[in-house]
Amino acid sequence: MANIITLEQLNSIKNNYLLKSKQIKTTINICAGTGCIANGALKVFDEFERQLKEKNIDVILCLSKEEIKKSDNSFIIRSGCHGFCQMGPLVAIEPNGVLYTKVKSDDVTEIIENTIINNNFVERLLYKDNNDILYHNHHDIPFYALQNRNVLEKCGAIDASDIAAYISEDGYFAAFNSWINMSSKDVINEVLRSGLRGRGGAGFPTGKKWDITNAQVNDVKYIICNADEGDPGAFMDRSILEGNPHSVIEGMLIAARAIEATEGYVYVRTEYPLACKRIKEAILQAEELGLLGDNIFGAGKGFKINVMEGAGAFVCGEETALIASIEGERGMPNPKPPFPAVSGLFGKPTCINNVETLSTIPLIIEKGADWFKSYGTEDSTGTKTFAVTGNIANTGLIEVPFGTTLRKIVEEIAGGVLDENDNVNMDSFKAVQIGGPSGGCLTKEHLDLPLDYTNLMQNGAMVGSGGLVVINNSTCIIKIAKFFMQFTQGESCGKCVICREGTKQMLSLLEDITEGKATIETLSLLEELAHCVKEASLCGLGKTAPNPILATMKYFLAEYEEHIINKRCPTKQCKALTPPEILPDKCRGCRMCLKVCPAEAISGEVKKVHFIDETKCIKCGACKAVCKFNAMIGVG
């Protein structure tokens, strides 16, 4: 196919795809995000293919780059992540507007018979909320209806492996406009006017970063897409790369125009095999159409993109460590200045933006800065994606305007907090860890706090990459702090002593607290050490590693003191601080525990609640091993 150098060529691809789409009566869209694939989405896809052919139902099957065509009556695509991860595998059928949840291959026959052939619903597969309300149209489901999905709009809606599908949604039109009709300063000024701040964590103004890089005089400049998403519980960048990789490529093209870059790199975690596969496929497709190469849109300038798979080091999310890794060195941070915008990859001016930031850029160029600023707050414009996980009814990927309250996200969009019995109960809400290992926690008093960069920083938290972990009252807050400290301690590159040793010592102090070895002096030492590590560490990993500790100490000091002074864990999750007990509501009096106890610490009659003498109990765990009713706690 000829290289695209005119707007007419783009429109031709768009119109041909739309014409084909109009001839299609039914679209079967199977979520092929990593979560749904893990739950069997590919088996569902294969079963649809087999049965549609067996029943001689007209079908177009799109799989990767191959197209098997029988007729124009049905269209099956394997898309990216739909976001509603709690309910996967997901199957969306248009024009019915139906979304089937938790679909298994055994359900395919019923879907074909009822929905594809007879235009009816399979009600047992429809989404039902906590109030038993059944949703026949997926647009009405609160999880989707209460979002503003701009960046995520095409994820899960288009065939992620088909560049024509992206172009049909006006893809690469913004890139064409920026390369042909705008100067580099025009592009930068529009992004500056939009107020877009980097979505990777620090929130630095994107247009300002571009302007600094543009000002450097050099024949070679680089754009790097930071897709090294390492925060536990965060999967926004992965989902965009899997579901809409061309939006990232187009964002890099526009960024290249802005700073006059000649080459780009996508630095993606090798643990994201589907994301790696799809971004590589997308780059090849763009090259085939001349959207990447030596003469972009006939402008006489070239730009190419390489993919670098990272080895999984969390510290490589830091700019200078990421650059070192691409250069073939060990991924370790370097002092700044010089900043990458001045001297970055191979000593050349380099602009680094994350996946979500770059995916936002085409929307700003296409729809304008004013459209973008219509979302969010004055300080934090636009929308932000969040990965909502933890003790929540509906885990998944959401996108909301900055300024949205935590209450709306947790209670309305995500369906409410789950208590220890997996029942929805907002009274069981304890906290939200936001921003991953670099972030902090928000409590009940922050439920109505509008979430933006300033408000979060003022309350000891941060936007970070967008991980949002919901915690209920049955969770020990010190164990949460310990979990994140174990993560950052293990991911410290070891270059600077204060981070390498400081994180290790903070973890040791937290372990003393959970094991009943701490004194009240431990608390003051932990706080002092946290502030030292925060101030003196070389890079962002060390500077933000103490955040979960400082935030939990600020809002849950009483729980720390209960562990230290009274040697008691209120949630009974710290074994060393939990007295042995048989839960009366679970004990059935079967006497199995009594029979195996080597210390004869258990007593009780048949079919009546048993008891443990904690002065005799040696916490060997033998009773817990034989209890079929999970009635034993604090026994090892």
C-alpha cells in the first residue's frame, strides 16, 4: 500500500472501513485484555468461531492481522480491555447494546441461540448490581455510565490489531494536522494551553517539558514512551497498549513534531506480553502505511519508533534509570541536572512521557485545549484513569475528571466496599492507598475530597500512576505499610546508601511492630528515619518510599500504638499479636481440634463451642490444619 501523504488517503481508509462496518448487522466484541484472557476469553472466542461456522451463520472473523470472510452479517473482534475486570470475560454485542459478564465457553450456545439468532437476552449473564437491578444495556451500568471515558473510549471498542479500525475513528488525523498545518510551537502552545500534566506520577506540565526540549539545538532528539508500569495494582498503561496502541504511536508522532525528534522508544515491561505484542504489531502497520519512516506525511522529515522490553526493575520507571537501561547499562538513577530534556538518551535532548499522557495528546490536538479544560479543575485539567482494586465490589479500570470525589469512585462507580464477609458495606471502609508504593492513604474523612494533584499532595498522598487500592476494616494498616515497604526495599537499586539501608531498616522496624517486639521509641525512630530517607535519597523511588508509612502513621497512629503498647492487632491479622481463639460463630463442636492439640489446650463438649487456654497454647497450628470451618485464629 502506498505511503499516506494526503488527507484524502486517510479519509479513504476511514470511509472504506466505515462502509464495511455499515454492512454488518451484528458485532460480537470479546474482551481480550490480559485479565479476561486469564479467565478464558480465548476459549470463548474459539467457541464462537467454531459454532458460528458449524451452524452456518454468516460471520467475519478478525483475528490479529488475518481476516476470514464468509459474509457481511456478523463481525467478531478480539478487542482490548473493556475495564470492567471484576465481571470478565466480557462479551459485548451490538446493535443490541448488551454486555454479557463472566462468560464461559459453555455459554456460547445459549448466546448464539438467544441473542444472535432470536434477538433476545440471556438474563443470567447480564450484570446485576447490589440492589438486584438487571442491566440490559451496558451504557446504563453505573460502572460505565458514571465515567468520562476519553482516553479509554476506544479501548475495548475497536479491533486493537487493525490500524484501519483506528483510522476509522479519526486516528492519525491529529498527527497529520500537527505535521502539515501546525508549527512545532503551535503544537506546544496548544498542549500548554490545555494544562495537561504528566500522568505518570509527578504531574509536571507536558507542554513545558516539550518547550524545554524544543529549545535545545541538536540534530538528534528522542521521544521515549515510559510504559514501565510497576506499581502493584496499576494496569492503566498496559490496558491502553493492549486496547489502543495506535493512540500511543500517534501521541509520539505529535510529540516528535513538537520537539523535532527523529527517533522514539517505547520502554515496556516484558511482563506485559500482550502489550509488547500489540505495540510491535501497531508499529509495523504504521510503517507499512508510511506513518512512521523517513518522510512522514510527505513533510520531508522522518521519525521511527523502537520497542525496548525492560527486565522488570521498578526503579526503571525513573527517567535517568530508564535511559541507562535503554543504553545497555544497569538501570540505576543519575543525579539531575542535567535533565533529560537537555542531555538524555545517548547524551541527546530527550523527552519522556508515559503511555496515558501520550494517548491523551491526539485528543487535545483533535478537539482543542478548551475541550480538554472542560474536564477537571483549574489546577488539574482533563480526566485521569485509575485502576481500582482491593476490597471493592467492582475492580477494574475507570476514567473520571479530576475533581471527582473519592466517594463517587468507591461507592457509586466501583459499587461499594466489601466487608470481611464479601458483603457490600460502606461502614467497613477504612482507607484507600492511592499512588502505589510512592503514594499515601486517604481515610473516611477524605471521602468527599475532590481528587486532584494539589488536594492529594496537601493530604499526604499523590496521584501517582493511578493505582487505587481500597482497604476495609478487617485489614491491618501496619501490614499494608509493610507490604509496600517490602516492595520498595526489594526494588531499590542500591546506588545510594540512604535508600538501600534506610528502606531495609524501615521494614525491620515495621516487622518489630507486627511481631510484638517494638517499644514506643520504635515509633519515633521510624518516623525520623522515614523523613531522612525522604529528604536524602537520590531518586524518586527513595524519596517517596516512606510515604505509605508517614501517611498511615498520620491517620492511624492509634492502631500503631495498639500494636506497640497493648501488643494487640485490632484486626487480628498479625499472628504474634493475636491471642489464640476459637470463633464461636464458626465452631461446630466437632472435636477435631481437641483431638490433635499436643498441648491439651482445647476443651469443649460435642456440638458445643470449644475454647482455647492461651496459657497452654503453643501456636503450633495443628488445630487450624484440621478445622474445616475456619474457626481458629491466632494459633500459628
